[in-house]
Amino acid sequence: MTRPALVAMILLIAALAGCSFEPEQEIWEIAGPVFGTEYHIKVVLTEDPEQLDTLATGITSVLESVDASMSTWREDSELSRFNRAEDQSRWFEISPPLYQVLTAAREVSELSDGAFDITVGPVVNLWGFGPEARPEQVPEAALLQQRLDGIGYEKLELRAEPPAIRADIKQYLDLSAIAKGYAVDAVAEYLLATGIEAYLVEIGGEVRVSGRKPGDEAWRLAIEEPVPGRREVNRVVALDSQAMATSGDYRNYYESAGQRFSHTIDPESGKPIAHNLASVTVIADTTMGADALATAFNVMGYERANELAIRKNMAVYFIIRQENGFEAHYTPAFSSYLAN
Ligand code: ADP
Ligand code: MG
């Protein structure tokens, strides 16, 4: 996550035309840069939205506190301080939010049999996607194996009271695949606490919605066609009060010698994932869960991921790359959200 400029731009989005019952209800948008990406928040307000300024300030400070805790791009974050700690085998006290995210990360690691693993950071960096410099070529096999031998989520130990973490072998933790989702949940909770019940919170493609739009309409979200550089819709879903996250190899990757390297690493091989799964979209109760699960399923590949998702009754939408286009598959639990 890059350090955000954290200057909120307030954009007035045109009021929904023709909503007859409550004409004073409008959708307002608050947007800005964060974590090296952008946030877009829509709130449905009934009264004159003088509170927008206050809301924007509140949202900025929620995001700032997540960044100050969980960013690997900031040397002063809680996470970076743990990553730098001389002796990680001693309990390192952490804030309740960081504890919550680390606990959720462990659950997804266990569920996915290690496909999701926040200790994979040193390997991510070796392939050039983290705060370390981007390599010009594929890392050397011996160095890769050495980094791989030292990692593993099971080497982390968490303590609830007071919240703390430790690791027997020095680890470097990377929450990039879950922290954005957590931040969406944190903003959503902030909005609820201020009495706003209808909203859409989106950070870098991870979304959570609540309530309904003016005119009693459901929030509709697009699942993108997994093509770099263009924004096309593959499918539209309608949500009530759920979260949705997508993991795909079509946005963040780099090419070397004609080969595409994803920023998602398979912790088993230590290599960027390379299969025909172009994107995975998960709908769940929390954005944190959806975010981490989407990455986990992406690592697992279609067959394994689909089997697990069906067994756990999870709502998952897979887009598979074929020779001439894409093919979509979804689990039974996903079908009720489809809007087109
Ligand atoms: P996507 O939306 O494509 O899943 P995210 O930003 O959510 O992208 O997560 C990808 C980031 O997560 C990578 O840049 C890397 O920092 C980290 N990461 C890569 N592989 C894994 C993995 N197997 N488990 C957990 N985190 C990972
Ligand atoms: Mg993710």
C-alpha cells in the first residue's frame, strides 16, 4: 500500500432521477486515493447533505488508521515494525484491528490448505511485486527455495489477550490480499455508526453494500471482463447487504520474455500462479473474507476452488480463459445474485 495523499475529493453525483416516493433522497459520492488505488463511497442521504464534509473527514481517518496499522509500504506501520523486529519469537503486542485481520487470514489459510498465506511476502518481493525493487528477470532457483523454506502461516502464533503475535523463524508478513477488504468493512462500520444505512463502499475493486438505492432499488455491481486496459462488463449482480471481491491476473502483472507473471504467488511452488483461471469473484458477509477467499481460490485454480466453494456453500464466480474468449462458471450459491 502506498502512503495515500488522503485528500478527499467530494464529487456530487447526479441525484437519481424520477424516484417518486422520496424525492429528497440522493446518492452522494466521496472518493479519493488510498493504498495505491482509489476509494469510491456512495451514501444515500435524505436531508441536505451538510454532513458530507464531516463524513469525508471521518472516512479519511478510518483509512489512515488502517494504513498506519497494516501497510507494508510504510516503515512506521505496526506491521512493518513487527516485520523488522529483531526477535520475533517474543510476543509483539498489536492493535485489536490487526489481530482481527491476522485471525481472519489464518482461517482462510487453514480453509485453503495454505493457498492463502500472508508469510509469502519475501517470495512476492523476489518476483518484484512488493516494496523491494522489481527484478529484471526470473529469480534464481536457489534463492527462491531458500525463501520458500523459511515461510509458512503455521509458523505464526497469535494471542488474544492482550492481542499479540510471534513467530519462531523470522517472518515478513504481507496483508495486501486482505487489508483492502478489511478497510472496506471498517468504513462500512463507520458509516453505520453515523446512522447511514444505505451505502456502497469500494476500495480498489473490493466492495460492500448496505440497504437500497433511492427508489427502493438494489445496488448493482459489475463483474469485469478480465482483460487488461479496458473496462468491460462480464456479468452484473444485485446485492442487498453483502460484500464482493475479485482476484484476477489481468490488472497487476508484468511481462518478461513474453510471459505474464501474476502478483499472486502459489506458496507451494513459490511461483506466480499460472493457470487458465482469469478471475475469481466471491460474495460474502464481510469484504475481508471475500477479499482473502478470492485470492485463495485464485491460487487453488478452478477445480480445487470450485470443489471447496460448493462444499462450503460459498457464492463464487469463476472466469476461465479459453483459446477464443472466456467461459464463466458459478457455484449454486452465487446464482441468486445474478441480475442479467
Ligand atoms: P487480487 O485482487 O488479484 O487478489 P490483491 O491485491 O487482493 O490482488 O492480493 C494480491 C497481493 O497479495 C499480492 O500483491 C501480494 O502482496 C499478496 N499475495 C500474493 N500471493 C499471495 C498468497 N498466496 N496469499 C496471500 N497473499 C498473497
Ligand atoms: Mg484479494
